[in-house]
Amino acid sequence: MTIGLPELPYAYDALVPVISEATLRTHHGKHHRGYVEKLNALVQGTNLVDSALDTIVQQSAARHAADPAMSATFNNAAQAWNHAFYWRSLRPKGGRGPQGALADRIVADFNSYADFAASFKSAATAHFGSGWAWLVLDQGILKIVTTPNADTPIVRGQMPLLVIDVWEHAYYLDYQERRAAYVAGVVDSLLNWEFAESNVERSGIWSDDVIDVSGNRFGTAAIERALVSHPAVAEAAVVGYPHPVKGHGIHAYVRLRTDARPSSALRRELEQRVRAKIGPIAVPDIIQWAFMLPKTRVGVLARSILRKIAAKADLNPADASSLADSSVINDLVRGRSDLATTAE
């Protein structure tokens, strides 16, 4: 298998005025092409010759410590992969900002889109030397990371969503040493959020949760709609959690309308709505309830909390049973400002 140079998904002059036609022709036609051609020469006569590009990246990364000859293979393979990803991270008239679930997660993990954009620009501009600035998914949490030279998140267990190339050849013809101006132009006008959203969709990580209880599978979105149909409920979010005995349980986060108050009677009514969706398999201790503060953005908060709990380094499988206690979540909501996201 010969690794090919991918065509650009737009014309060479499509990114003007942020990136000139001359820069794009040089960057794609010389630099990217050079990595591809060197890689094809390096893998000839090796067991990687028939491998796909991402496989070559992974294999050479794993082997270069023991086999120094693999360093050149990794550098050229990763640069070829990173550049192909970079072209798709850009689009003419881009920069519209994320939509839907990704927009919610930007708010959950960066407080606002404005804060994300400022952080992305800062990371890309401040990165020392050559490299890349990425928006990645890391254990379900959005992060901004930079990698030096040819390094890439796909060998770190992270899923890239977008990238900015900060090698000088990406901008020097247009901006000389003014990297910050190039980065600002990319973030404000060229980022391809449709591409980022498609990467999220492919991962399935934020799709409607499918919970398996006693061999029965159901989606959380239907339960959320049932809860919101109750006249006392303003907003609801349902997430699955690891149940120590039954495999999965349900955390139901509910924000009531201002004229409603939590009560045992209301809880029973809401539980009936959940049971109507999941059938007779549910038992009381498999549904955990958390009634939230009036201004809490429930959808963002609920998923953000559980993702951040799961990502904590000190959480081991033995701790999973603690997630069955909604008081753990309530304590976090009251005491952890970094986890609580409230509406303006």
C-alpha cells in the first residue's frame, strides 16, 4: 500500500485572506508531500509497507524507543497524519462556533465559548518552537493540548477534534514572526466546527446514553422527555452510572419550576414516569435523584460532573459504588465551583 497525498477539501485560494494561496500551495504541495514521499521510502521492505497511515503512526511510536530507525518513520508518518487532519480542521468561512452537544461541552469544560477561544489562541501562540495546538477529547473531557514537532494525540490515547499547525511553514509567508495574528485568524474565521462535531459523533461518547439493566437496553433521552413533561419540572438530565450489583443505574437530575418544591410525593410521580419508559425491571435503589438549584443548567452540569468524577486519578473500580449515592453528587454541586455551571 502506498500512502497518498490527500487532496485539499477546498481550492488553494479558498482560505484567503487568513491563509494565502501561496502559503497553501507551498504547505500542501511541498511540505506535506515531502512527508508522504519520505514515509513511503522508509516503510519499503518493512512489515509496515502495507499498513494504513494511522497504523504506521501507532506502530512506529510504540517501537521507536527500542528501534531508533523507527524515529524517522514516526516523524514522517505523524506529520503526514497531522497535516491531513489540519486541512480538514479548516474551512472557508468557518469559525461559526460549535453547535448542539459540542457547544454544551465547550461551556461545561471551558465556562464559555469565548473562554475556549481565548485559551486555544493562547496555547497555540505560546507553544515553544514547532508543533501543533489541539482540541481533544480525553476520557470524555474536552482539553486543549499542544504537541511538539511531529507528536500527535492519537498516540496518547486522546481523540483529536481540531488542530492548528504552528510550524513556521504554516504562516511565515503571510505573517513572518506574527504567529498570534495567524492563530487569531484561524480561530475566528477558519475553524471547521462541522468537522469537529463529526468527530464527536463518530466517537459516540456524547450520544444518547444506552443503559443496560438486567439485559434490557434503553436510551436516556426518552426518560428526559418524560420527566420534563411533568408540570413541576423545568429541565432534566439522565445519566447512567456504574451500579455495584446490577451493572448500571440511573442518576436523574431535575430542576423544578420556581413554584414547585421537592417532596416524596413528587419523587414517586417522577419515578413512575421513569418506570413507564424502562418497564418493570427497575427497583427503587436503581434510580437516584438529585433536585438541582433553580439556575442550574442541568444538562451541562449532570454530564460534566460524572465525566469529571470518572476522570479523577484517585477513582478506582472499588469507588464506583459511591456514585450510586446521590448525596455524593449533591455535595459536589454545593462545594465544587469548578463542577457547578449556572445560568446567567
